Amino acid sequence: MTEREQLRAEIARKVTELFRLEHEPDEFVPGKTRVQYAGRVFDERDMNRMVAAVLDFWLTAGPYAEQFEQKLGEFLGMPEIVPVNSGSSANLVAVTALCSERRGERRLRPGDEVIVPATSFPTTVAPLVQNRLIPVFIDCTLGDYNPDPEQIRAAVSPQTRALMFAHTLGNPADMDAIMPIVREHDLIMIEDVCDALGSTFDGQVLGTFAEVATLSFYPAHHITLGEGGAVFTRDPRLARIARSVRDWGRDCWCGYENPPDGKCGRRFEREVPGVSGHYDHRYFFTEIGYNLKLTDPQAALGLAQLEKLPDFAAARKRNFQQLYSGLQEWEQQLLLPRWHAKADPSWFAFPISVRASAPFNRQQLMRHLEGARVETRVLFAGNVLRQPGFSGIDCRVVGELPVSDRVLRSTFFVGVYPGLDEARIDYMLEVFADFMRADLR
């Protein structure tokens, strides 16, 4: 073993020792230990992968990013993966790429309509506004909180070109009902799978139904890179445009190898239109772009996290089922989640709506849970059009959106993430039961 290898091995041992001293989970103490709705789940392997990347000191996207792209593609069964620095950036890159002039007649243009649920995370909608597209807001269905297929059909107009939606909290939308509408009207579909990595519908991985799809690797999600996200597609041309949008808008496609004279071998053979002489292809820009790249230490963590993803998904399903079974006693007061018979959700969280007939409201129940150190969250923006930042956007609305308004008033969720064990889930159920029994006496 060389001196360099010896030093790296010693560093790895010390990192493992440090993990066991500082990051091993503490003993759960009911009522004192916070029961988080989500969080990072990692071990010494994750830390050592990141440290190895830092020791290489390849700070931007490099060898680990290339490996992560390959492994994620294998998991999804998709040929084109474009890693980015967040799920929100993934949505921005995907929509912006669909608007590229290089897509010809298939491109989205300013003023084109895109159907989107009002019950959305804001950055599912924001790229539509930023690209001067017209969101057409539809309602969701109560219980699964996914777009209502009948509303999708009712929303289609001669100006409608696309459909964009998230599979809410990892629960697959009814693709049997949605895909015929997409095909009938030749809609471009964008799947936001940021909450649903590993979920399937009728055995098909979510994100693979669409022309382009997106993922997030924020600490709350199914795997984490700290931050991070990805765009994925089967279309190599669209993927190349997406990489250009991600990489400042430049046309260069040298990728992670980045050889001195360019991967194409034609670095000095491009011409800027209207200017004589050749120009360096590395600074030849064909898109309005950004710098939204992943870093190599993040990608190194992602490789370690991908190895754990099957176990993470199994834990989420197990925790969900334990909560579902335990809360059925209170179904007269609480609307529990619903899912399609063909859906196999890798749940992000456990959504609950307080029924209108209940003798308490959402705020009272959430305050009780939080007071007992059980974390809760509302279902993101609820009806996003009620949020101040979206109240004045140029859009079209289908109907009155009563379900989205109800979500805004009465829906919240608790956690099912792999950091929760049976003891924590049992404690959550005890806290629910304490509230329900006290309130219903």
C-alpha cells in the first residue's frame, strides 16, 4: 500500500470513529425526543464517500457526478439523466428546455397553456410563469391529493400544449385515466417526481410516463445529496438542451471528461452568426441558461444513498402501513390517504384531512402533536393561488377549486421517513389517541 493509500485509509477509519461518536442515533425518549417528519438518514459510508470526494478536491461536477448519473439511470431505467443542484432547478431546467427554439414546432411558446394542479408545490408552477407560459389551474381529488382526471379533460382548450403535475407525497396519480387524455390531445407531459422516487403505477416507475421528469434530493426526500436534483428523459436531443440550460446556456457538450480540445474535436470550428472567423466552442451559447450543476461531493453522497434506496423505500412503506392501521379507529374524524389499486407508493409522508364534521380543527390537532414533539407540516401551499406570490399571475382557472381550498384549510401530514422506528410510530399513534379521546369525550 502506498503512503497516499495508507493516509486515505487512516482518514476513513477516523471518519468512521467520528460518525459513531457524533452521529449514531440517540435513544428515543417519548415526549422529549422530537419525532421529525423527515430528515437525513446516513451512516459512515455516506460520510466517507463525501470525504473521499473532498480529498480529490474536484469541487464541481466530475467523476462522482458521472457515476451518479449512470447509477441513477440504471435505477430508473432511463437513458438520459441530467443532475442539477435542486429539485426546483430541475423543474426550471425541464420547462426551459421544452421552450427551446431548437425543438422547432414541438417547442412551448409564450402564451401556451400548461395544465397544472392548484394543489402544488410553488416551484412546480414557478417555471411556467418564468417562461411566460399560462398555467391552467385544476382541482385535485380529496384523499390522494393528485390531479382530478376529469378536471384535466375539462381544462383542455385549443391553446393547451402541456400538462405538469407532481405525484403528491409519493402517491401515484391515476395514470390509466391521465395518459389517454395526454395522447388524445398530443400534450407534452412533465412529471414532477420530487416526492416519489421509487413509486410505481402498474409496475412502471413514475417519471417514465412523461416526455421529461424531475427529482429532488433535498434532505427531506427519499435520498439526499444535501441539495440536488435531476432531470430525466428518453429523448437525447431534449437532454442535450437541458444540459445546455443547466450549464450557462453554452452549446459545448464535453461533459465530465472535458478534454482540452473538446469532446467533439471541433472546439475552434464554430462561427458566431454574422461574425467572420472561428470562435471557441466552450463560449458558444445557444440557450438562455444558468449555472445549476451538482458538485462532486454531493454526487459522492448520492452514490452511497442510492445503495440504500431499496431499504429506504421498504421502511417508508412499513411506517406508512403502521400509521394507517393505527389511525383507522379515528376515520369518522380524520380522512386517511387513498391510493389507486395499481399504485405502489414509496410514500414521502402520511397526509391527513380533518373532516368538516369533526369537533376540532386542523390547527388544534397540529398544536397538540407539535406540543408532544411530533412534527407536522401542512400540504405545501394548499391552493397555490391563495398564496400572495401567485395571486396576480396570468393564468386560467377551471371551476372554483373547492378541494384545493379544503386542502388549504384542513390537510396536513406527518412523517414516515426511514429515520422513524416502530417505537416512534407507536408514540405518534399514542399522541393522536390522547387528543382524540380527550376531544371526543
